[in-house]
Amino acid sequence: MAVHEARLGIIGAGYVGLTTAAGLAALGHHVTCCDRDTDRIAAIRDGQLPIFEPGLQALVDRQMRAGRLAFTTDPGEAGSGQTVVFLAVGTPALPSGAPDLSALEAAVSEVAAHLDPGALVVIKSTVPVGTAARVTRILTARTPGGRPPRVVSNPEFLREGSAIHDFFTPDRIVIGARERAAGRQLRDLYESLAAPVLVTDWATAELIKYAANAFLAAKISLINELADLCAVLGIDVNEVGQGVGMDRRIGPGHLQAGIGYGGSCFPKDLAALQWMFREAGLPALLLPAVQQVNARRPQRMTDFLARRLGGLHQATLGVLGLSFKGNTDDLRASPSLAVVRRLAEAGARIQVYDPVARVQGETLARVTVCDNPYQACRDADALLVLADWEEFRTLDFARIKTLMRRPLVVDGRNFLDVWHLRGLGFEYQGMGRGDHQPPEVSS
Ligand code: NAD
Ligand code: UGA
């Protein structure tokens, strides 16, 4: 039970809004979560979360049953009577790279009239430097003569697929505030989470969010560039990543080479950061390179396959994993989809299986969606593993070998057991995993 039990509103019931709503309710607060998407709210109320996030359905159910979590489409309900209102709506990229703040501004305008005097408005969405100031101006204009709500920046660092774990055990909580009291009020909400808290001003908190994603994306692009060198030199990039990551200054995370990063955040946040550099009149040299390395990853895989199979026209390919990584249904900017589209354009027939992500038949030409991984492997000239779902590691590969026309496995995430597969007689191709023999085991 939270020591400072509060009444909270959350605008936006997506990956961040839902996780934050259920998490804060579990900390003992009373939460009303609002989304303008009526189907989404109806589904949630019916016990059917519109997104797949491990453990989230059970957490939402528990908090709803406990009477601490409610859902609405009415911004008035999420705004009035709440001490704190969180904004967790999407901020996708505009063609210029700038984040589209229209949903955020709409949410602020819709909720403004209902806010209690002195309420705290917390920006959880990822927003460019200057947004907290902008939201304050909107709120002030809508509270003529009154006391405008105070605004706090509180960027979110959770990952899809482990959102609940990340909510309850964050590496840090960043709070950007103009007044100490506002920062303290937000800090109190999270007090039962044993996480370090960094309090900064608005702009710093806003930039920390983009800087963190840029660092993570840069690590991935660097290991991916090294993977190409490893491929030529016959070295396993996984071992290089392991050795590098043991240096505590570098750390082991985000050093997995493969078909590159995707998702709803890294691509758009890197674009937004470069836009901020342009707006500041500064050149950004490293960030475009990070993106360029990443953009070439799907092609690295399709080029290899075309060479190995002597062309892709009429090849039958089994594909496992469509989402932008394992453990999520999110297809936004998925590199797996980029690979599949390239292969289909080159004339391959594709049989795809994903544990949860669903594509409409007409979305992808020449693609058959399969009910299970074994169906996807039938008569295939190669099996491509494109998302790191844990269950793909433990498939019955002996059975898969009997189903395929040709025993070729291409591991786009470098996460399968190469020695096991080679032991079964597969030709295994990772992305920079070399071809050296298993290390001798001393007796
Ligand atoms: P999402 O697309 O899953 O959900 C956003 C929700 O907001 C949608 O359901 C939409 O209907 C709703 N919405 C939009 N305008 C609204 C309005 N005016 N009133 C009520 N509801 C409204 O988005 P997400 O993935 O949860 O991301 C939200 C924000 O958090 C983004 O800025 C993103 O960059 C950031 N973020 C996302 C993650 C992540 O892992 N997805 C992690 C950290 C930060
Ligand atoms: C990422 C960050 O990790 C979160 O801290 C941040 O809050 C979030 O973006 C956001 O701002 O939305 P997420 O996109 O959910 O979270 O997923 P990650 O696990 O970071 O993976 C992103 C992409 O990089 C995926 O396509 C993944 O397959 C790829 N990746 C990740 C690699 O290619 N190699 C790695 O070592 C790690």
C-alpha cells in the first residue's frame, strides 16, 4: 500500500498508459485511465486487452477487481478530482522527423477544463525539449485568472515485452520539474519503488529520454557493424559482444547483433533527436550513421539468402517472428516485416508464423500465415528466424529438418544454439557468427 495514496488520471491506454495505470494501481493508488478509442476501452472493460504484454492482462484484472483501476473514454472523468494526471499518448514522427504533438496537445486541451486547481500534469509521452513549457502555456491559457495546473516531465524507460518488470524495477526515475514541490509530489507517488530518482529541470528530463534511446540504438548499430567484420574474419560476434559487455563501463545490454532495431520508439526518437539538432543549428554526425547502419540490416540478410539459394524467385521460405522483437505483438517499424517484404518482392513464397503478432492477409503479398512453426517450415528452402521469441529456441529442430526441403537456418537474431543445429545436420547462418568449431570441452 502506498504511503501517499492518491487519485490519478492517465490519458492514453497504450503500452505505456496501460502499464502505468495498472502499475500505479498496484502501488495502492486509485487510477482512472482514459482513451479516446472507444473500441479499445470497451475491449479493456470486457477483459480483453487490445495489446499483448506479458502479465499485463492479469495485473489489470486484479486492479479492476480491487476497485483501484477504472477505464473511460471521458477526459472529464480522468481529469476531475485527480491530484495527478499523466499524459501517455503517442508522439509519432512527422515526415520532417519532428514528433507529432497533436495527440498530446489534444489530450491537454480535452482534460484542461476538468482539472482541479493545483493538479499536477505529468508528461510521460516522449516529447522534445520545450514541450513541458508548451503544455504549461496551453494550460495557463485555459485557466484564465485561475491557478494553472503544474507540469512535470517524467519520461518513461520501459521496454515492450518486459513492461511490468520495468515499471516495478526501473533503473531510475527521472523527474523534470520547475518547482521543487511538484517534483516531490511525483516522487512520493513512486516512493514504494526502490529506484534512484534524478530530479532535473524540464528540458534536461526531456533530453535524457532521447539521449538514452540514442545510446542504446548506437550500441546496436556498432555491434551490427562489427558483425559484418566478424562475418569476413570468421569470428562469432556474440562472443565479441559478451567480452565487450563484461566491461562495466559498456554493460552487457543491447549488444545483440542481427537484423537491426525497430519498434515504435528507436527509429522515431532518433529522427526526433536529429530534428532537434537541426533546429539548434548543429550538425549531428553520429546519429545519421547509427540509422544508416540499421537501415542496411534487412538487406544484409536478404542478399545473403539470394546468394546462398542462387536467387529468391520461386524459393519457399519459412519465417518465424514478425514483431519488432520477441515477446510483443507490436509490428511498428518491425525489421522482420522489412525482411519479409524484400523477400516477397524478390519473388519468394513465404510461410510465416508469429506467436502473437497478426498481419492481415492482404497486407503482405505472397505471404501465407501459418498456425504453428512447423507448418511454416514445410517444404521450405530455408528457415528464417526474425524475432527472438524464447519458444523458437526450443523447437523440435529434428522434426523441422524432416519437414524442410533444404536444411538451412538463417538466424536474424543470433540467438539460436548454433552447435545444436549444426549437430542435427543443419547449415546454420547467423549474422556474423563465424563458422569456427565448438570450443573443446576439457574433461
Ligand atoms: P500507443 O500508440 O500504444 O498508445 C497511445 C494511446 O493514446 C492510443 O491508445 C490512443 O488512442 C491514445 N490517445 C491518443 N490521443 C488521445 C487523446 N487525446 N485522448 C485519449 N487518448 C488518446 O503508444 P505507446 O507505445 O504507449 O507510447 C506512448 C508514448 O510513450 C509515446 O510518446 C512513446 O514514445 C512513449 N514511450 C513508449 C514506450 C513503449 O515501449 N511503447 C516506452 C517509453 C516511452
Ligand atoms: C526501447 C528502450 O529499450 C526502452 O528503454 C524505451 O523506453 C523504449 O524503447 C521507448 O522509448 O519506447 P523497446 O523499443 O520496447 O524499448 O525495445 P528494445 O528491447 O530496446 O528493442 C528495440 C529494438 O532493438 C528491437 O527491434 C530489438 O530487437 C532490437 N535490439 C535490441 C537489437 O537488435 N539488439 C539488442 O541487443 C537489443
